[in-house]
Amino acid sequence: MDGPISLPLKAFCGLHRLGVTKTREMLKTGELQAFRVGRNVHILLRSYHEYIERQLRDGMPDYTKTKAAVSARRNIRQYRRGHKEKQQDAVRRAEKSAAVTLEDLGL
């Protein structure tokens, strides 16, 4: 046998430069196989090799999330900008109402 047959989830993700969330999605869809030892999830490396072989045989799937992700990021930026402007306006109003002049103090 050449090397390990499985790796813990985080070690697998680090070695293959995959996110934990993406790896868990691949487990859920059956693209990868895993087993549990106590609380630790171990990924079967054979299932990852089979995943790669399927992609080489069938062709790499199109990445369809790009447009949706770009749109979502744009919407989030616009929301944050609007929210930030509202916060700045509220601060300005609060500063105006809290502004105390020397005359107000009787000096």
C-alpha cells in the first residue's frame, strides 16, 4: 500500500486547497466518501481520485455560480454603502442635536 487511504477533513482540505464547506457539499452529494472515527470525519482518498477520473473522462463541469455570486456581492456592497450613509447621517444629526454652545452654558 502506498501512503494513507484517508485523511482527516481539515488535513484533506489543506492538502487539496479545498474549503471545508465545499468538501462537505461534495460529501453530501456523494462525490466524495467519508467515514467517522469519534468526532473526526476522514475522507477516503480513493473517492477523491475517482472524482478526478470522472472529471477527466466526462469533462470538467461548467461553473454556473459566477454570475450569481458577482450579483450577490454587488448587492451586498450597495446595501452596505446605503447602510453606511444612513449611519453617517444619524451621527451628523446626533452631533447637531448634542452640540452645546458657550451661550447655552451661560458663558
